[in-house]
Amino acid sequence: MLGKLMKYEWNYIYKKFLLFAGLMAVASCVGYFSAAQFSKLDPDSNPLLFMSIMFGLMIYYMILSGVSIGFTIIIGIRFYKTVYGDRGYLTHTLPVSARQIYWSHIIVDGLCQIVLCVLMQLSIMMVSTRMMAALASDITLNASDFYMQMYGADNPVQLLVVIFYSIFGTLVSLIMVFASIVLGQYWKRHKVWGAVVSYLIITTCMMVVSWVTLIPQFVYYVFNNASPDGIVAIPSFFWISIMLISAVFGVVTFLIMDHGMTKRLNLE
């Protein structure tokens, strides 16, 4: 039955997924074309050229951010409607368990988010590489080094760790969204606002724990490993620490979601 739920979820989400993937492709073209225009800049260039380049890169960044946030919102709304909304009554009359319901969302929606995350990383790599190629005559740092140091990595292996964290982080974020929706049901009124507030509280707690854990170590590392070029790569143990923090919050929020859907399900 889990397979049927996954198929049902995919039939709903795939059109949205393709739409957002298409938007990302358009944004990548805009970003790539804008980055290529850096080769035309010189002291005598028309200021409008520089403004148009920056505007194109701004549009590129805004679309990428919109894709990430927008798809997450769609997934959250879908989860709420199929579990707690009008469709929830139909969903819970099916011969399926609550765990099968939320796993169908985690698997299908999570895979879609992972693919979008990978596409976003490829897009950033493509645009940053094109930008460095356009500025090669003025900047000695090659494109691959630029991409690595943009993410605070000092070698390709560490860059893979960072990319893995970004993919892993999408799953944790997805579970946090579902857990927040479950927590919102504990509010007698304004359950939607309860979900929003719950998400803000969870993300704030995660940020505070990350700051308390990592910022002192990072400051110590920077002051004791100052780079003569002004660029300090983030060591691998920082990324490992971040992944561990994300894993802890992922497990905690997963347990909250599981308990809320299996023990305290409320379909008022």
C-alpha cells in the first residue's frame, strides 16, 4: 500500500516539480549569460552594462531562492491537506497506517527536493565557472578554486562533504516542516499559525545551538590560521559538526512527527 500512496503523491507533485525545475533552468540561462558579460567590462564600459549584469545575477539569485522556498511551501500545504485538511478524512479511511502516510510524503517529496538541490548546485557551479572564465584575465584564482572557496572548502573531498550536507539538509528541513505541521495541531485555534510558529521555534533553536557550538571554534580557527590571501577555508570538522547538529534535530523532529501522527492524531 505504501507504493500506491507514493504513486498517488507523485501524480500530484510531479507537475509542480517539473515547473520548478524549468524555472531553475531559465534562471541558470539568465545567470550564465549575465556572468559571461563580465568579459566585456573595462574602465570605459557603459555603466548600464554593469547594472544589467548585476540585475541579471540578482534575478538569478531570486529565482533560485524562490524555487527552494516555493517548493517547500507547496509540499507543506500538500502534507497539511492530505493529513489534517478536508482530504485527511479520506486519507485516513484507507487501509494504511499513519507511518505509511508520512513515509510516502518523505520519500517522494524528499527525492524531488534532493533532485532540485543537485540541480541548484550544478547551476551554481556552471554560473560561477562561467564568471571566473570571464574574469580570468583579472583574477588568478581558477574556477574550481573559486567554487570550492565560495563554500568554504579547501579541497575537492571537502567540497563533496559540503554538497552532501546540502542534500542531507534538505531532508532534515523537510522533516522539520512536517513536524511543525504536526505540532500546529496541538493549538486549539489557529493551527496554521501554530505550524508556522513551531517551525520558527525549531529553526531558531537549531541556529542557536549551531552558533553556540561552532562560532567560538570558528573564531579561534580564523585567528590562528589567518590566510595571507585573505581567504580562510572552513575545516572539515566544522561541516561534520553541522551535519551532526542537523542529524540530531532531524531525529528529534522525526520522533515528534511520528508521535503526533500515530498517538495524538487530531482530525477536528
